[in-house]
Amino acid sequence: MTQIWNTSKQTIHPKVLAFTSNEDRKMDEKIFFPYDLKGTKAHGKMLHSMNILNEEEWAQLNEGLKKLEETFHKGDFKIPD
């Protein structure tokens, strides 16, 4: 499984990795993803309101999040192994 959060390439015991990562992906795909999208949208909105994201960046982020949400509701969203 790809560990996008492991930027230091540290070694993680396989039992720990299985416990913390194996079921998380399945739960994210089926339950938590809509909430992640809402949180990301709120964070992007805040960054835009503080002029950290400009109008174009905010529009691109918002459009991407809408597409992800549509994909999720169609049942086509999958987190790769």
C-alpha cells in the first residue's frame, strides 16, 4: 500500500501498518469521504477569504471537490491500494 504520508521512508512494523491503514481506506471510501470533502472545502474557503488562495485557485479547488463528490455519489470513488 502506498504511504503518501510517509515522506521520511521510515520503516513501520507490518502489524501496525495493517491495524492503522488497512481498514481506514475502506471506511474512507464508504463513510468518511463526504466529510473529508466538506472539511477540505471549508479549509479552502478560509484560505481564499484570507487571500492565501486567489480567485482562480479557489475556483479550481472547488470544481475539483465537486467532481470528487459526484464521483463518490455515483459509487465510482476508489482509493487505490
